[in-house]
Amino acid sequence: MAAPGLWPGMGRLLEMPAALRRMSRPYSTFQAFAEVLRLPKQQLTKLVFPLQDLERQLVPDSKSELHLKIFDPNLEEIARAESIFTATPRNRIEYLSSAERLDHAPDLPRPEVCFIGRSNVGKSSLIKALFSLAPEVEVRVSKKPGHTKKMNFFKVGKYLTLVDMPGYGYRAPEDFVDMVETYLKERRNLMRTFLLVDSVVGIQKTDNIAIEMCEEFALPYVMVLTKIDKSSKGHLLKQVLQIQKFVDTNTQGCFPQLFPVSAVTYSGIHLLRCFIANITGNLKTDGIQFS
């Protein structure tokens, strides 16, 4: 029998492969997705769909301000995406190499996504959370801003490559502009750039420079709001609404829907994995695939 409060039709997902039940230490707080499905509906929404959880704080006339369901997979589709990020003997997820210049980067045929953001935005922590189903993957996380100095390439099975870019702003590498601009302009298999913004402080001047760069190069990019566990719901909602308005009025290449996440509580991580799987061509949701 399905657990009380479980979303309709999800009972069959409770019988998940053993690989999805494996837990790494950082992931043990929320276990595997099979156990996430057993949460009461309100808790499940907060964990998997944090933007929809925030919607409840809005007055009815304001609900149209947030784009909630442009990307709206069901729980079964999200579970399928989890398997892409689950390390198994047949699905190797591993660090490949680092590069300071594009001509030193590995030449890979797989679709690629990259993560960029201001120093101390929590980029490496987010990537570590995305790889929580592959606990042997080493993602170095430092308390000091500007720790990442090179482009770090990670293989996600046969499916895609994920690139951790150096942070901009404080303690950025001296050759940051040349390194990042060249990569963004010339990397042919780059499918989407994920631009991280600290949800506590909102869009900063250095973020504006990165946004302008993505717009100038006509790059398809996504805005990911980090550290949503650090704010009250009221403050977070205010920031999300401001950033949503900015995206709607000042960008052309940014995906309209925001992705709020926490690398501490894992809120939003499942949905972000599913989006990555979708835009790299590895998962179709409801017959729709975004280019």
C-alpha cells in the first residue's frame, strides 16, 4: 500500500533498483529517491519542487509572477533521471581532468553542461550534491572563496560531461576572462550554462557581468539560486521574485524558470538533475525536450 500522502500513481516507484537505495554520507539525510517518495506531500514538494513550495506564500494575484511549470516533470521521470546520476559498474561517474585553457580540455563527444558563479556562491558544494549518488567522485569543497582555479571535467557515464568552472570575483584566476570566454564561445558540445546566484544576496555586480557575457554570446543558460536554506521563507520569496522579474525583463537567453537549490538540505537537487538529463538529450519529459 502506498504511504499516506504519497502522490497518486507513485506507489510503483517505491520498488526502486538497489543502486538507487545506496546512500553516501552527505546524502543519508534524505536517503535515496525511493524513500523521498514516502514523504508526506507537503514535505515532498518542499524537497523536490521548492519553487512550488514558495508559491504557497504568495497572494493569489501574484502567482503568475513565477514560472513554475515550464519544466514540470512527474516523479517517475525524476526517478529515471536519478539513475543517470547513480554510479554503478556499468555507469561510471568520475573526475576526468582539469584544464586552464580550452586546447588542454578533453575532447569529448558527449553533450556538456558547465557551472559558473561568483566565488563563494556554493558552486562546488552544489556539484558535490549533484554527485551524491556517486560517493566515490571527489569534488573538492573549500571554505575559502576562489578555491577552483581550473576547469574541472566530470564524466557522467555515457550520458554527459559536467564542467566545474572557476569562480569569478574575489580571488578569481588572473586568466579567468580568457579561460572562460574562450570556453563559452568555442566549446561546440556545450548544451547549457548554469549560472549560480546566491539567493541570500541576490544578483550582484559581478553576476551582471556574467549575465551580459552569456547574453552577448547568445548562450542558452539557466539561473540556479543557491543556499536557499540560509534565508527565511519571506526573504527567499522576496529575492526569488526580484530575480524572476530581472530574468523576465532583462534577459533573452536565460531559461524563464528559476531553479532554487540547497546543497545542505538537497532541496531542488532532484529536479535539477532531471533538467540536466533532459536538456542533454538523455531524458524526455511528457514528450517535450528543450533545446
